[in-house]
Amino acid sequence: MNADKRCFTLGSFSSDVVFYDSESPLNIPNASLVVCDVNTEHIVEACGGAAEAPRIVLAPGEAEKSLPVLESILSTAVKGGLSRGDTILGVGGGVITDLVGFAASVYMRGCRLVLAPTSLLAMVDAAFGGKTGVNFAGYKNMVGTFYPAAEVHVAPSVLSSLPEVEFRSGLGETIKNALLGDEGLVELLERERDAIEARNPEILGEVIRRGLLVKCRIVEQDLTETGIRAHLNLGHTFAHALESVAGFGVWTHGEAVAWGTVKAAKLGELLGVTPASYRKRVEQLFAGYGFRLQAEAPHERLIEAMWHDKKLKDGRLYFVLQSGVGQTQLVPVEPETLREVLQD
């Protein structure tokens, strides 16, 4: 296995991110409990010594990201006699990484966590940075913790069998990360669209590595989202509202983020923050990858859902807006302005 390991300091935590080359399979020596879903179990079977550990196999999909499923994982850990020093390994997409991270964070007040993301979305976003959680009362990620994994294993080779809809979902977050701090990656995404959509292993590996490193640099500065980490929520206030109102699973998370990031660009233009030229660039970038930029959803229900969002502060709703690549700020927005943007 050829791998590049980077260590990141996140508050009192240290996280190793292991980047595999484009051809190497996952190789994780051991675990005390493995959680995957039916679509990723075959990856567990081939990922080294951890394949011999006790295993929980969940159904795929957002419905599993719930308190009852969390309780079942914790019950299995108790029955298996896991100690605080034992390792829980999550192998899967964002649902698995969020859910297993939450379980590890609360089991004995925190046991060792290792994550092996198997979707593009999880590789560039969900698996790194310590955000864990489950959906609750119909709202996205309403209950959770900050608990970074000790190790995150990123192996692009597992993406070869990823369904197209999930691959495209990951591209939504990848583009968003690029906009937050890597002009060169934005240009690569614009220039190499055909190769990226064809999953060219060398180019895709570079896109994944650079997209994740944007997030790593931000999270190192602000683990618990008291400042700059909030910039990672670009497009997410719109996106989470759409996911909730449409029904979880109707839009993938990445699709919703793409729609939400374009809406945020339009909101910024309306407020005089975002130049029209940059708004057009953002819109053309997402449209070029085939993302839906229109959503049929009741505007008032979307606004109501936004008021349950975690970006609510002091009775005001804040949105992440940009004036250019890497030029990002938080801006309070009134409901009347949101109605104007949603009508567009």
C-alpha cells in the first residue's frame, strides 16, 4: 500500500488522515467492532485484519441515522464487552460516519474511533472534522457531538462501484470546499469535468485530496465552530431546509448543497456582497456537473425549517456568503430577503 499520512491537531484531539494512492485497497489492521451497511460490507471483507471483528450491518440510507439505531450500536458494544480503549470502525458514507462517530463519542464518554469513508461525500466532508450526529424530530443532524476520529482512511479505489447519484452528491461538497479556499482546485474542476465525471483515478485522487485539505485547514483552526469553521456551512442553511421539507432522501445531501450554494450566491448578489460575475461562475460550475438549480418546495416551509437551523444566533439567522473564492463571511438575513431569493 502506498499512502500519505497527515496528522492534524483539532483542539485536544489529534487526527491522522491516511491518503491511499488511486489503486490501493483499504488496509485497517484491527477493530473491536465494525459498523457498515449492506452496500459497504464487501469493502469490510477486503480491508485487512478489521474484517475479522464483530460486525453490525445496517440498511442503507438516511433513515438509519436515528436514536434507535444509535442505541442498537451502543447495546452491541456493551454486550461485546468493549472497553474505552477499544476501537469502533465505521465503513461507509456520511450516514455511517456521522452515526458511528456519535456512538463512539458517547460510549464510555469516548472510545477510539476510526473511519473509512466509502463515498466521495464522506471522503471530502463527513468523515473528517469531528461532527457527529443523528436526525431528530424531522430535522437534519439536530442531535450530535464534536468527536474527531483518531484515524480517517481515504482510499479512492473504493469509489469505482459507487452509484452515480452518490458520486454526484459528493461532487456537490467537493465544489463547495474548493470555493472556500482553493482557486487551483476550482480551475481543475472547471477544466477537467469530463475526466472527473469519468472517475479518472489520478485526477479524482487529486480532487479528493485537495478538497479535503481545504476542510482540514479550516477545522484545525476551529473544531467546535465558534468562528471560521462556520464557513464550511456555505449553502447548508438552504440545503438542510430543502432536505427536511422535501423529505430526507428525495434530494441527496450534495444535490441540496449545490442548490443551496447557488442560492447563497444569489442572496449575496442581492445584498451587494457577491459580484454578479462570481455568482455566474458558481452557477455555471454546478450546472456544468448537471446539478438541479431549481427546487419545487413551499417557500414558507423552507423558511420555517431554516429557523430550526444551528446557524440561528441571538434570534437572527446567519448565512455564509462569498465575494470570491476564499473570500467568505457570515451575514444576518431577514425573512423578507429570503422570500425574494427563493422566488427566483
